[in-house]
Amino acid sequence: MVRCPKKTPRELLILALRWSVAAAALAATSMEAADFRASRDRMVREQIESRGVSDARVLAAMRKVPRHEFVPEQWADAAYEDHPLPIGHGQTISQPYVVALMTELLHLSPGAKILEVGTGSGYQAAILAEIAEEVYSVEIIEALAKESADRLQRLGYKNIHVKRGDGYLGWPEQAPFEAIIVTAGAEHVPPPLIEQLKRGGRMVIPVGEPHGEQSLLLVEKDIDGTVSTRNVAPVLFVPLTREPAK
């Protein structure tokens, strides 16, 4: 029989202190998680449902995805408030209501393949990935593309594919897409995105002057290839950035 050596009073005290610190940290983490869950529930109830978003899948995704994980640490306490937040590199994470509205407008099916232009912090991609099968997201800022890809991997999203590139050109190798979402303000609807939208598909995109008046447009491509556009709401997004002309 193996006998374990007896602990000295000092060693027992050190162990007790370590257990106490670990238990306190675990309790604090549990309380923080509960606080964020409550904040998400309140966000959905007061900011999103109250404004008319009713798709149950969208509401469930907004309740589930931890928005505080997609903003800089100093903004975590404001993650569930009713406004955009800076994420660095001159970019922002959109207002929760706008994220929910744009997602609902896509009429996503569980098997849909989606193109997102403007990954940002990855929050909109995570919301889409909770509903659709595959999300292909293009981000022109290399640092953001890497940060968001690492973050989404850490959070367990295996159906989101991020690449650094010019979102105006889409992701032709993966086209066609059942839905396309653009999270930056364009001066017009990019023709490459129209081409990559599947017949019967939908695109939501803010269009207008950079840093000026913009309209959130719903673009639909009929089965016969006819394209129609509807103005949904006034919005304000950071400008869609292009690669320099060669």
C-alpha cells in the first residue's frame, strides 16, 4: 500500500487558500455569465422585438451569441446597449437592432450558403452561422480578418470561413449564394454581388454617400433573373473600402 505523505499545517493552509481563490474566481465567472445572459435577454426584448423583428430563429441567435466577446474589453459592459461600438481600425460593430433587422430580411433557410461583405469583429457572421449552414465572410482589413477568424474559431464556429480581400468583388469561387449581406456603406450595389446572388436569393446592403445619408436596400433576384430593389430604412454605416486601383 502506498502511503501519501502528511501535509504540514502550512501546506494545508496554502491548499485551502488556493481552493478558496479558485472557487471565488469560478463564482465570479458564473455571475458574470449570468449578468451577460440577462443583458442579452433584455436587449432582445427591449431593442429588437419591440421594434418588430419577429423571426424566432433570429431572436434565438441574438439571445445566444455573446456580443461582449466581439468588442474590445473596455467596451464589454456596453456590448448590449442600443448603439454601435468601436472595434478598432476605424470600424464599428453595428447596433444590435440593425444586425437583427438585416438578418431577418434575408429570410434564411437552415441549408443556406451566405456571403458577408465586411467581417468586422465577426459578430454578424456568428449570428448568421447560428441559422444558416455556411457563412463566407470577406474583410479588407488584414488585422481585422485575422482577429475575427481567431475569435470565431475560439468560440467554436466551424461553419464560418473568413478571408482577407476586396468585398466589392465578393467570393466568386464559392458563388452562387442564397443570401448576401453587406455591412458597410456602398455608393451603389456592386455588380459582382448581383452576379453571385443565386436566383431566388436576397441581398441586404446600405447604399448612399460615404459618412452621409444612406438607405438600407433589400435586393431580390427572381427565379427568372430579374432584379428588384426596395428601400427598407435609413441607416449609417462606415464606407465600403476598396483595394487601390492597379
